[in-house]
Amino acid sequence: MGFYAVLPYLATHLGSGLGMAGWLVGLVLGLRTFSQQGLFVVGGALTDRYGPRPVVLAGCALRITGFGWLAVAGSTATVIAAVLLIGFAAALFSPAVESEAAREAVRHERDTGTPRAHVLALFSAAGQAGAFIGPLLGSLLLLLGGGFRAACLAGAVVFVGVLAGHARLMPRADPVRKRERGGDRTPASDTVTRTAQRGRSSWRAVFTNRPFLLLCLAYSGYLVSYNQLYLSLPVEVERATGSGAALGWLFALSSLLVVVAQVPLTRFSAHRIAPRTALVTGLAVVAAGFAAVPLTPAGPGGLLPGAALVVLLTLGQMLLVPAARGLVPDLVDDRQLGLATGALSSVSGIAVLVGSAATGALLDVPAPVRWAVLAAVPLAGAALAFTLPVGRGGKDRGTRAVAG
């Protein structure tokens, strides 16, 4: 909720409020995503080393500081610094939470036979419940005249609550790491050396794992596409209606679809199609969303093309995100799950950094060309995903995908 109260309105604030050029707006948004997704690998490695609790709490504190700074930032340099801090905060707390969710999903699958995608779908739906409220909160603050600064401060206040909740509810010790350390009487110097060696081995194992790297590249196609909700969609809404006021409602539509449909859709797909098939299909549906924009006739208020994009992109997201996250434990060792979870987003973040500046430059080209290029990105990801191991589906939970 705190994130989506601010980010949908950042592009308009940078362009109309601060007068930045289109390419610079795209670069700033790309830097935000890179500092978050691109540095997930750092948060993941820290989670493997120290456990999730301290990493989550530090990330929440940095997010509060970043939103407060963005509220008062007025120059290009200060805006970029605040945006980088906001992104890095999520690079700390997100992989810590996501890797633990994936680990618990695998345990639940092993204990009950329920496909892990069910747990991961519930995780996505819970997050989107807050994302449904966030854009509405941001729109309300803008309509009441509070402006972008009020939205930033509201986001900071929300994260104060997030920090307090994690401080109260998260375990103070990681039981797995505690058991691993139990009975260890190795001298401190040897422990440090062994830890460093294990860390280098983990990085090497993750970043030389070809199927996992292919998954990262395929997922990059999705994330580059998803970032267009903050870049190309606001431009389309502004073109169609002359205002960005309806943007919050389109984000709310996306979140509502996830809240209502994510769990039943995943329950249906997890028992019928393999994770790789869900990933390929989801990316193809995302591509259809971009292709539909120039082909959809303008509806009431001119929002029908934008709404078609949001609906199809969201449906694709609901198919592919649980499938991608569910494939990660099949491709890497459990001891490297935090690092791999972070790396999945970091590789995607690098792609977004490059892609955002490029797609920002596309804002000035004819619309059919722009939307055709954007549709080609998830299609390329789908082609890469088709080369992955099938993964554990609802009908085949007894075989493990080969990491290669």
C-alpha cells in the first residue's frame, strides 16, 4: 500500500512537476527498479548469511527514510538519490521475505502434497490487497490537494507500521541457521574463512547454473514489460483523457484482479499445467496486452486500450510469477535459495535499467511501432522459458527438475 500510494504518480511528478525530459524520466524510473531489483542479490546474500529478520528491519527503516527524502527532493540529483534509497530498501527486505515464503511453500508441498504454487499465489494475492488500496490512497491525496509530497509522507507512515509489524512478529532467530551452528566448536578464524569460502562457492554455483540463468532472462522479459505500467501506461492515459487522474483506478483494477483471481487461477493451473507451461503462457498473454493497445477501439472516456493492457498484463502476471518463483527451488540448492531469489530479480533489474531508457526514448515514436516493440520483449522471454526444465506441476510432483 505504501509503495503504490507513491510510484504510480512518480513519472507525472518528474515530468510535469519537475520538468524532466522523457528520457530522463525513463532513466530515473529504471534506476529505481535497478536499485531494487538489481540489488536483490545483495539482500538475498545477506539473508543467507544473517537470516531474514535483521535484513527486513533494516530495509523497512531505509524505505521510511527514502519516502521522506523524496517528499522534499526538488533537484535531479536529490530525486535520484531518494529513488535509489527507496529501491535499495526493497532490495533488502523483499528477497528476505520471498525466499522464506518459497522455502515454506516447498515444505508445505512436501508435507501435504499441495503444489507450492498455492502458497506463492496466496503470497501474491496478499501483497496485491495492499496494492489495491495504495493507488486509491494516492489518488485521494491528489484530489484533496495534498499533492505528491502528501503521497510520499503517507507511504512513509505506512512503512512505519510495516516496520513495527515485522519487529513484533518475525522470529528473532533463524531456526535453520541455529541448528546448523549448534555444536560447532570451530575457532572463530576458521569459521570466518569457511564462511567466505562457502559464500564464493554459492555465488559460483548460482551464476554458472545455466537453467537458472535462462529463468532469470525469461523473467526479465516480464519485469521490463511490467515497468511499462509506470512509463508507457501514464502516457497512454494522458493521451486518451488529457489527465492522469484515472491512473489510480487502472492500478486498482490490476490489484483487484489479483486479489480476486490469483488464488483460484493458480489452484486451477497448478493441477493442470507444468510450471514451465504457465511461465510461457503468462509471457505470451503479457505480449498480447501490448499488442492490443493500438488494436483496441477507444471506449468510454478513451480508457479502453489502457484497460485492455492492464487486464492482460495482470492475467499474464498471475500465471507466470508463482510459476517462476516455484521453479527457483527446483534449480538451486536450498542453502543458496536467498541468493538465487535475489539474483532472479537482480538480472531482471539490470534489464529494466537498460530497457527503461530505451522505452522512454520510444515515447516519441509512432504508437504502433512503440507497442509492437514492447510486445516483442515478453515474446522473447517466452521463447527462452520454453527451453527450461518442466518443473514440478500438479500432476508430477515426484520428479525434480535437473539443474544442469
